[in-house]
Amino acid sequence: MSKDILILIMPFIISGGQVLFKIASRDVAAFDHNSLVRLSMNGYFIVALILYGIATLLWVYILKHFPLSKAYLFMGLSFILVPVMSYIFLKEPLSLRFMAGAFCIVFGIWLARAA
């Protein structure tokens, strides 16, 4: 798999983990022992932790092959992907302002990457 593809996959993994954490948070009534035990057995929470583990290993690999300043640009895509995934999977709203901001992020990544 191309290293360039991996740098694009990374924000998807992180964003998927965030959505799964949000779904898992439904089991947390309060920040107490019972809720934490229930959360630790929640499948969504476990998959999110696995995704974050994979993302951490992938991030180390990416940093071996890209300068941090270039690699971190693509993490900005998660500011777009999390709300879009929240819209798709959690039916959370998106606004025109979000769309304008998303365009600015993508343009900014393109502009900085070309530098």
C-alpha cells in the first residue's frame, strides 16, 4: 500500500473511532464505577480503542516516512470527517457554515501541501 494512501486513511480511522466513542457514551449515565465497568464491556468502546491502537501504530509508520509538518496537515481532515460521519450515523445536523469551513480546511491542506 502506498505511503500516500496511508496518510489519507489515518483521519478516517481516527474519525471512525470518535463516532464509536460517541455511540459508546450512551452507556455512561455518570462518571461512576458502574458506568465505567459497563463502558469497558461496550462493544463500540472496545472497537474504538482497537481503532485508536491501530491508528497509533499507523501514525508512527507515517511519521517515519513524512515530515511531521506535512503529515499533521492531513489530520485536519478529521475536523470534516467526524461531523460528516456524525451526520450519516448519528443523524446530527450539518450547516452551511460547516460546509464553508470544510471547504476552507480542504483548501488549506491543498495549499500547504503544495508549498
